[in-house]
Amino acid sequence: MKTYDISFIKTNGITTFLVFISIIFIFSATLILSLFESIEGFSNQEKIEYINQALTTLAIIIGGLALITNAYYTSKLSLDENQSLLTQLLAGTLAWDKNIVTGINNTQPTPEEIVPERFCKAIEQLGNEKIETRFAAIYALEQIAKDSQKDHWTIMEILAAFIRENSPVNHEYENDSEESSKLPTDIQTALTVIGRRDAYKDPVNQKLDLRNTDLRNADLTEANLSRAILVGANLQWVNLTRANLSEADLSVTDLCGSIFYEANLSKAILPEANLQGVVLRKANLSKAILYDANLEGAILCDANLEGAILCDANLEGAILCDANLFEINFEGSNLQDANLIGSNLQRAKLAGANLEGVLLSTANLQDANFQEANLSRANLSGCENLELQQIEEAIGDRTTILPENLNIPQQWQ
């Protein structure tokens, strides 16, 4: 679209007005001359004088109008020019302010630039003598792990190293009572941060290393320690309710008195672990490895041990009522006086196991292998799917209580 300068438009308006005034002046002068020519009774000299006076008056009027009009347009043009100048100055000021703001924003450090500084400061504070400073450092590292995915695993390894360095196993105090040993609060804080980390950020094939650590009385409720290495650790009296220890390595670990209510120990490795008196009610131990483990007096009611391996394990006095023991391997295990009432031992391997005084009433023993198992004083009354052939392969005597439909094998007599 075609544009014009405003001063040019206003100048053209003044010119047009002046032309219009001139036309009016000429027209009025002509009219006056015609009027006085037609008037009779005046001499020519008098007519000339009257005409001059009339024209002078008209000229004064026209000239005054022209001056007023010119002054109006001049003042308006000056005002527009001032406004235009003001607008330009304002625009320039706004642009200057914008450049300043942009410059300030550009000088602010980016998160990528901030993280290394925060990281170094937190690591430095982690070794501080004051426990409050160590708290702050641990929580600062947790926040960095959330903000920076590339630093996530490094921070978890640092916290695990902090725990190993500051809370190693001391074999002199392994048998201390529950009340006499308290976990330092900074160690507990580091464990809490590790336990609630975003495990989806963990690199493939990387494992948390907490081996040979003293974590007695720790609170690891709902902690995620999946695939963690806890070999030789002291986990006495630890609260692991609903914790995730799937595929964790707990070999030779002391778990005496710990609580694993509804915990996930699927495929966990626990050979030679001490599980005396532990509470594993409703825990998932499917396909867990527990050979040579000590489960004396352990509570495993409603636990899932499907496919678990407990060869040569000690389960004396353990409570496994209503547990799922489908295809479990109890070969050579000691189940003396254990309570397996209502449990599912379908296709269980009990060859050579000590079942003396065990309670198996109402248990499902379909296809279970009792070859050379000791059933002395065992109570098998009401057992489901138990066949004479299974009993004949076991070792028993007259103290063994069998279902009403089965007679004591001749060799037992």
C-alpha cells in the first residue's frame, strides 16, 4: 500500500485552503464592483472610494482567516512532530531495556553449568565433621541425581561408598542386642536416599555395592535394593517391610530378627545366610536360593517359595503354614518340628529331609518326594493327595500319624 509523509499531507492542506480563500476574495471583489456599478446617485469618485474601502475590509477579513488557519496547521504539525520524536525516543528506550534484560538473562548460568559446582560442593560437605552438614550434602546429592540423569548413578555409588567407609562390619560386636546398637543417622539418611532412588535411571548391569556393611536396626521400609550386593553385611533387626530385594546377593548375610513382611526376594541369593527368627510373612521368595541357610524359628506364613532351593537348610521350628512350596527343594533340609499345616508341597523335593515332628496336616503333598525322609512323630493327618507309595519311600515309625486311609508301611513296624 502507498504511504505519504504526514508533513506533506498537512502542507498540501494549507495550500488548498489558501487557494480556496483566494477564490472567495476574487469572487467577493467582483461582486462588490458589480454592486457599486449598478448603484445610481453616486459620482464616480465616490464609487471608487467606497469600492476601495469595501475591498480593504474584505482583504483584512480574508488575510485574518489565512493567518489563523496557517497558525493552526503550524502548531498541529509541530505537535505531531514532537509526538513522533517522543515515540521514537520511547521505542529506543524500550529497545535498550530489552537489550539489558536479554543481556542479564544471557549472563545467568544454565543448569548444565550449575550442576558441576553443586556436585563438587556437596562432595566436599559429605566429609564434614558436623552431622548437619553431612545431612545437607546427602540431600543435595539426591536433588542433583534427580536433576541430572548422567550424574544419577555416580551419586548412588558415592553414597554406597560413603556407607561402606563409615559403617563397616565389626565382627567383635556382631552379637550385640537390638537395643545396644543404633545406626548412625547420616548412614540411615544415605540408605533412605538410595532406597527411594529412581531405579529406572540405573545403568544396565550395574549393582549397588553394600557388601560387608553394618546396617543393624536400619529402616529400609519399601526400599528398592534390587540386585544390590549385600554379601557379608550385618542386617540384624532391620525393617525391610515391602522392600524390593529381588535378585539381591545376600550370601553369608546376617538377617537375624529382621522383618520382611510382603518383601520381594524373588531370585534372591541367600546361601549360608542367617535368617533366624526373621518374619517373612507373605514375602515373595520364588526361585530364591537358600541352601545351607539358617531359618530356625522363621515365620513364613503365606509366603511364596515356589521353586526355591533350600537344600541342607535349617528350618527347625519354622512356621510355614499356608505357604506356597510348589516344587520347592528341601533335600537334606532340617524341618524338625516345623509347621507346614495347609501348605502346598505339590511336587516338592523332600528326599533325605528331616521331617521329625513336622506338622503336615491338610497340606497338599501331591507328587511330593519323601525318599529317605525322616517322618518320625510327623503329623500327616488330613493331607491331600498323599499316596502309600510316597510313604513307603520315607523313613518312619509307629509315632508317625498318617491319614486315615493309609496304613503304616510294614517296614516301619
